[in-house]
Amino acid sequence: MTPEQRSKAGRAAMYTRLATEDRTEMTASARAAAMDRFEKQVDPDGELEPAERARRAEYARKAHFTRLSKLGVAARRRNKAA
């Protein structure tokens, strides 16, 4: 298969999957793994109450994506100037 054929076959497979499955369920394990990472970041020793750990992990997640957004803005500015 050529790269273009592989791309089209993969796209067709994903469209089929999206037509038959709930997208939220498809990504549930990835989202859970990401939140686990943030929870370990804010409470590496597991000493906090679960509700407090979840609250802090949510803020760590927001901080992470805010930093990524800032980096994206800077990259687009650099690329526009070039």
C-alpha cells in the first residue's frame, strides 16, 4: 500500500469506529491515565484526601494546558514572522 492508501484506509476505519462507538468511551482510559499523572504530580506520596487530590489535579491539568496554549501562541507568532 502507498502512504496515501494507508491514510485513506485508516481514515475509513476511524470513521467506522466513530459511527459505532461513543467517542467519550473510546478515550476514557487515556483521560483516566492523564488524570492519574496529574494526581501523582500533586500528591506523590498519596497523603491527601481523594477529593483534595482531585481538586489539585484538576488545577494542575488546567495549568498544563494553559502553558501549552501559551507555547502555541508563541510558535504561531514566530512562524508568522518568518
